[in-house]
Amino acid sequence: MKNDCIFCAIAAGEIPSFKVYEDDLVLAYLDINPFSKGHTLVIPKAHSTGLLETDDATLAAVIARVKKVAAHITAKLGCDGFNILQNNGEAAGQTVRHVHFHIIPRWAGDPLVFENHKGDMDALKALAEEIRL
């Protein structure tokens, strides 16, 4: 695994993922412990530990894909809104030291909580196929 980073291994295809979007620079895939249905992670394929360590061109590419994927997920799932979450450092809840953005679909009436739930792998696979861009 490249520099012991699980997200680098996912980007390299060494660890399987439920891909929602991919191009030369960016990968978006379902979180296997989602906060909500369709919870997606968007990462640059090149390793960078956090927002402050990531060059501006990479950030611009990633955030453009965050917007594209969020719009697509919103349309496919019919959610009423979404959160974009980006954590930096352990104190802020960053558990993987590879810059990434969470797209968290939300529906009216749902409580606004950020709590992981163990994902059903078969359901995640089917959902990834349903919302793949």
C-alpha cells in the first residue's frame, strides 16, 4: 500500500470501492460507514494529507468534482439537500490522513447528526451502480 494510506490504495485499485465517479485526477466512492444513504467521499488520486497541504490546482479540481457529484446524487436520490464535510487533523475528526470531502445527502425531517452506521455491502454495491455518474 502506497505510503500506508488506505485512500491511496483505494485510488490505485488495491482495495475495492463502490465508485460513483472517476477521472484522471479524482475518485468519488460511497463511504462504507455512511452518515446517510448516498454518503460519498471525494478524493484526489494524488496523496496530500490535508486541505492546507494540498496545492490550489488540485483543490480546484476536487471541489469542481464535489459540485458535479453532489448535483448528480441529489438528482438521482431526490434528497432535499446535502452537507459537504471536510475535516483537517485528528482534533477535527480526520481519521484518514488524505484530503477528502464528504457529500452527505439529507432529507427533510431527518435529524441533522453526523453518526456513522455500518453499511450493508450488497446495498452499497447496488446504490453505487444506481447513482454512478
